[in-house]
Amino acid sequence: MRSESRPWLPEPGPTDHVALSIVIPVYNELAVLPLLHDRLTRVLAPLGISYELVLVDDGSRDGSGLYLVELAARYPEIKAARLSRNFGKEAALTAGLDLSVGDAVVVLDADLQDPPELIEHMLAAFHAGSDIVSMKRRSRAGESWHKRLSAHLFYRLLNRLSHIEIPADTGDFRLMSRRAVHAMQQLPERNRYMKGLFAWVGLPTHVIEYDREERAAGNTKWNVLGLFGLAFEGITSFSIAPLRWATGLGLMAALIGFSFGLWIVMGALIHGNEVGGYPSLIAVITFLGGVQLLSIGVVGEYVGKTYFEAKQRPLYVLRDVVQSPRAASATATLPEDPSHAPAP
């Protein structure tokens, strides 16, 4: 059914019901995709349940999209969706949730740092009555100490600022019931911080701790600026504390300026009007100017969010969705080298 809050969603076609959907956003992950498919197949086949793999290509430039289309053409349990361009991981993840049809939906990164073998335990918690199963990272293999430290501090800072509790050390790896997915689809905002939205939904939640593995293949797509931007997005999406900080900083600067002016007036009355204090005057002007620019920037961030929300643009644009009929044969195999994928 098309969501009333997001009317651009495509009308779903006839599809078989499945017990489990696994949503995987993909961006330039060609090196790891064969490993991903093989490992998921080995994990899911023994479970004896119907499932689908919803792989969303977020405008990859390394041939990942073509490889996903080839996979979907050969394996009916794979649903390959290609976005028209790179919209970002949050949009690709949203598209995957919108296209999923399973009773339970697992969100998984393509890099295999989050072990698919834990899906069986997640399903056990789901069948025990949990609508959301959050996976909390106990350790993070293959990551530098400063990245682990910054992540640790960010989650705790966000929880101090936000009015809702966002689980610390918990990424996108989680399971959601169909009820939780429907709740997510009712959230209309365009600036999406998915970890916060998952927490906002609420519903009965179970937490499982696990050890995160190293990336199976390929390179990370995140850099320092990207991670900083995501952190700032999370803070400004779930807290107005930066606006209050700007107000407090402006008040402090005003008090310092008033005190400095009073000191100058008293000095002139007592000692006469001497010319001096040029360095301190420049320092105060620079300080006040910096405070003003910082405050304007923080306010501008929130105004900009309002501006983009008012445009009501869709979160993403689908280029195509490829899935073979369930009755089709699934015995065909792919070449081991994904670079052999046929041209469009």
C-alpha cells in the first residue's frame, strides 16, 4: 500500500509473501557482493523459512548495480533496486524498507562487518515478542582507536542532548517487525537520521550484544568529514540544544562586552581619557564576531532543514526494481569474477 505520508512510493506489484526480508544498501561494493550473497545463502538456507534479499544500489560507479541486476535475474529471492543517483545511505535504506514485504525485516550493511550468522538469534527474539531487535556493538574490530573513541563520545553526547533515548554503540544492524516498518513509513521528514528514527518509533525492543568484525572486502566509504556530517545531522535532527548553546554563548559574549565597556568608562573617569587598549579592543571585536557567525551558522542549519522539508521532494527516485518470479529456476550460477557482468 502506498504511504499517505510519502505519496511518491510506487504501487507494489503482486509478490509472494515471505517471512524475512533483509535490506542491504549498496554503494561501490562490487568487491564484497559475491561474498555477501554466498554467506547469506549459507546462513539463511538452513533456517527453512521464505526470505528475500532487498539490495538497493545507491548510484554506485563500480558496476555494483549491474551485478545486482544479474543476481536478481538468476535468483528469485533477490530483489535488486537501483536508485537514479546517489541519494545517500539513509535514503537507500528507506527505499529498501519501503520495498520489503517480509513479516520481519533485518537491516544489514554490505561490508559483512555485522555477522549474518546472528540473524537466527534475532529471529528468536522476534518470535519471543520483540518488535525491534537492536544489535549493540561490544567491540569493533578493524577500526582505529580514534574512530572508536569518537563513536563512543558521540552516542553519549547525543543521548544527553536528545529527549529520546538512542541506544549507544548501536548501528543500523537490527531486526524490525512489519508493525515497526509501517511506523517508520509514517515518518515524512527528508533529513533522516535512521538510528534516531528507529529509536523514536519505540515498540518492544530486545538488545543483543555482539563483536563487530573487520570489513570482508573493499574499502570504507566514510571519511572524517562524512562522519562529522552524520554526527551533526543526528544532533540537529533530535535536539535543539545547539540553538540554546548559541543563545547562551551570545549572552556570555554580551556580558563580557558590557563588563569590558564598563571597565573602560571607569578607567576614563578615574585616570582620564588615555588612548590605549588597541590589542584588547581587537580581541574583543574578533571574539564577538566569531560568536555572531557561529550563532548564525547554527540557526541557519535549522532554517535550512525547514527549507528542505518545505519543498516536499521525494526521499529517492527509483531507476528500476528487478526480481525474477518465484517460480523461476534458481540453479544458475554467476561467474566468480563480478567484472564479467554483462553490459546494460
